[in-house]
Amino acid sequence: MKISIQNPDFSLQDEYDQLKNRSGSQGAVVTFVGLVRDMIQDESNKNQQSIVALELEHYPNMTEKYLHKIVTEANKRWEIGAATIIHRIGKILLDEQIVFVGITSSHRQQAFEACWFLMDKLKTEAPFWKKEIVQIDGQIQEHWVEAKLTDQDAMKKWH
């Protein structure tokens, strides 16, 4: 298991290669990379805003412990081999990578489900705080973001 919370960007190819090397001879590798997208819409889908950047904060040690916990939980639900979670913190600009989740397993369905589970947990329960820096009518504004209702609804399938 590799858990990293870091400011600098990561290399998708390097992380994939390391994950694959740790997996032994398992037949499935599933990865997910989240990026800072250019537009957001509020829950009502009425107000669209241009994102300039995100700023992410966390509680050191507490966050790492939580990430270890959810990988352990995933390993109890599915037969996974190697696992990697990298989550960036600090100011992250438009189109930059935020998160990497990688899972290996003997079977693709288990790898896909475990990866999906980990991302849902990261989006709704992990102790990260996200501030969106947006441009509205030419003005830069900042606001803290809570888990979206759609993300919270997605978590229901895992209970």
C-alpha cells in the first residue's frame, strides 16, 4: 500500500509502473486520476462558474490514517493486491492532477469496484478541505466546498 499526501504533482506513468511492479502477477490494474476541471455548477445547475484553481488543506497524520483505513476496508470487501492513493494539497491550478487512485487485483471487476469505492470515500468522507477559487463576472472569489449531494448519494451503494 502506498499513501501519499503531497504538494507536488505526480507522474501518472511512474505511479502506474510502481503499482504494477508491486502487484506481482495479478491480471488487472485500474487507475483513476482526478483533474481540476474548468467549470462548476451549483446543485441547482443554474449558476456556472469558471474555476481558476483549487486550494486543498488537510490534517497531517489524521488524513493518512484515514486513507490507510479505507484501503484496509477495500481489501476486506475485494481481493485486491497493491493499492496507491496520492492526494495533492495546496494550490492546484486548472487542468492539474489532484488525485491518483490505483488498484490491482486478479479480477477486473474487483479492481474497478475497489477503485470506485475509494474515490467515493475520498470525495465524501476523507478529512480534506477544498476551497474553490472562481471567476464570476470578471471578479475572483473564493469559497469552501462541501461534499455534493450527488457524491453523498453515490456513497449509499457501499452501505
